[in-house]
Amino acid sequence: MLTVPEALAHAVALLEAEGFAVVARNTRGDSIYLKPEGCAFALRISNHDRTPKQRKNHPDAIASLVIRDRRTEAGVAALVTVAVRNFAGERRVREAQAAPVGLS
């Protein structure tokens, strides 16, 4: 079983293997923001829900992965899979909303 800090680090490593890069961390290191290259949106990993201050400072975070308890490596991998799927779905929605409407 991984401790929460170990599980967070493992999740970051798995996301980096998926093409995400760390773009920000809070001073305690318990909230990490990652983005795929060339993407305006971020995925947040943390041990707690987002605070109003975090929402204000990182409006680009469109999906979160929260790990509050000890996890196995397989459990973290499953959470990462869901977070990547949620991120991709929300990214499609946001990018479609931002796309210019074509003229007919």
C-alpha cells in the first residue's frame, strides 16, 4: 500500500507517462497541476478538494484526481485512467464551446 504522498507521486508519474507535464504545485506539494503539451487546460491531483482560492488561481483546471487514503499502485492507476478520461471529455466540451462558429 502506498501512503497518500507516495500515491500522489505515483499518479504524477503515470500522468507524465501519458504526456502530461507538471506546470504548478502549491507550497505544501499536496496539489499538483499537469497539462498535456500545447493544451490550455490542466488536470489537478491533490489530497483534498479544491478551495475557492485554488479555483480562482487555477481556472484552467478542468478535472481533478483526489487521493485521501492509502492506495495500491493498481488502485492509483485506475484513478488515473478515470481522471484522464474525465479530462479528455471535459476538454472536448470546452474546446468545442471555444471554437468559432462556421458561416453557412
